[in-house]
Amino acid sequence: HFDSSETRLGIGNPTPDYTLDLNSGGSTTTARVSGVTNAASQAILRMTGYSVAGTQADIGAINFTNAADSGDAIVSSITAQKEGTQATAAGELQFKTKPYNGSLATRMTIQGDGKVGIGTTSPNHQLQVEGGSAESIVNLTTTGYANGLDFILGTDGHAAFWLRENSYIHFGTNGTERMRIDSSGQVYFKSSS
């Protein structure tokens, strides 16, 4: 139904509330956008909304698929989840990817309270990185310094602060350098006097 007075198009909805309003009449509504460059590689974007009861469930997703894969297999996805009842529900986003010959899995989660988890779906801190059975490594790089600086938590519980560049590390408090380790490993302390 096209409402010319409001310039709104309703598909499955005779009284559209939005510029484009889709309603399947069931518990799931899906919009599909696809583009074909050739028959073997059709890129598809699917947006799906779910009507679900309960306290924790997926309520919507943006799925990226390829028609060349069997059954439009999802290769990456952004999923919205609710936690709680309608009036007080919290929301979170899960970002999912699929490696070559692997399975779709959640790689990053943003919880309703703003906590971000990479490698975990239930972060306990503003940013939590979990390596699973491998070391957890956060690597910082900048232009011209591609090796960077690693913050590491090992699988045996050890921690490392690892500068991979041929440079120095300095430590400071109150806006003043207090200690420096040069590229040869020499340690220098600033005198307190």
C-alpha cells in the first residue's frame, strides 16, 4: 500500500508508519537487498526482525550472505538481542564473522551498559579482550611503526608489556617522566631531588 499523503510505502501493512514499512504478518519479517554482477557471486544483505517473548532473545539482525554459498549461508552478521521484559529490556549488539571453512561465531559484543567484549559475549569491564585458549594480545601500532607495542596476558597467567620497535619505553607520574628503558635494556631513574 502506498500512502501518497505521507509518502509512505507499506508492504504487508495497509497503514504504514514509516517511509518503508514491512510486515510479514508472522513472527519474522525479512527484507532482502541483492546485487548481481554475475550469477555465481550475488551479494545479499538481509535485515530480519523477530517478534519474540521471553527475557533473552535475538530481536533483529543484519546478515551478509553470498548466493554462491549453499542456501545463502551467512558469512557475517550484526545481531540485536534483548535482555529483560519489554518495559525494562536492555539491548546488546553482537558482531559475528565466519572464517574460511569455519562456522559463524560472535567476535565482539557491545552490552547495554556500554561494556565491550572481544572474544567474550559477557565482558566484565569497559573493554575486555579474551583470547580463549591462546594468549590475549592487544597490539598498538602507528604509521611508520608497524610492529608496535603489545599488552599480553599469557595462557599460564603471566603478563607482558612488549615493545617490538627499536626505541625506548618511559614511565611517568604527575605529568613527569620517572623511569626510562632504552632499546638496549638500560634502565634510567629520575632523581627525586
